[in-house]
Amino acid sequence: MSKAKQRRAPARARTARPARPRPPRAGAAVVAAERGQVSWSSCLIGLFAGEVLLFLVSNLALGITNAAFGSAGFRTADGGIVGVSTFLAVFFGGYLAARLAGRFGLYQGVVVGAGFIAVGAIFQLAQEAQIVHSSLASGTHTLVDLGPMSMGNLISGDMLALVGGSIGGLFSRRR
């Protein structure tokens, strides 16, 4: 080693090079922001599973009620059966969607609840359109009385769906 190289080597060792700043590591928040907060595929699966559960539970419960109280008993017990069945179905759908998504359970539950509201509105529209169509097809050409819209039932049903989905999504947290 030459004398010039010997003089330069210790000088390099004494002066520390400034550390290059490292880019921040991608944390869970950054990854979640890139993926989005709502997993639409999980919400659709939760909505479908909840609707199937609603169909099964409500029909089974109404069948048991008719067997126990006769066909006249469904008029008084129908609201409670449909309400509880809807709550359980939306709760299950929100829970399932949040577990499948693995993140932001409350958001998944709210989306499933909103899906239940949309499906209910579409079903109601189809029923009323069928009534109007059958009236027009019969040739009477008279106005069809669809009855007044009950805002209390509408708001309570929507709140039931949103609260049920939210609670289902919140219960999905892994402990």
C-alpha cells in the first residue's frame, strides 16, 4: 500500500458518511388505503348469504306460527317474526362480510345493511308494479289504490337493517 493510500484510509474511517434516509415501510394503514376500505366482493357474499338466511328463517318461523296459532295467528305475530328474522339475517350478513374482508368490519356491515334496504325497495317496487300491471291487463283502466306509505315502518325497517349490519360487522373482530 502506498503512503498516499495509507493517509486516505484513516481519513475515510474517521468521517462517517451521512446515512441515506430510508423510505418508510408500508404499514397496515398504507396497505389498507391502497386496497380500499370496503371489500365489495365480501359485501356481496354477505348480502347473498343474509338474504338466503332471511328467506329460510322467516318462512320456517311463519310456518311454525301458522301451525301453532292457525292461519289467523300470522296477522298478529307476522311483524315480530319478520323483524327478528331480518335483524338476524342482516347481523349474519354483516358478520360474514366483515370476517371475509378482514378489515373495517363496521363499514362492511353498513354496506350489507344498505344492500338489504336496496333489495327490499326493489322487491316492494316489483310487487306494486305487478299490481298495477294486473289492473291494466284486466282492461278496467281504473286507478289502483296501493295504500299509503307507512313512513314509520319504512324508517324502522331501514334502521333495523343498518343497526343489524353494523353490529354484525363490529362483532366480527378477531380477538
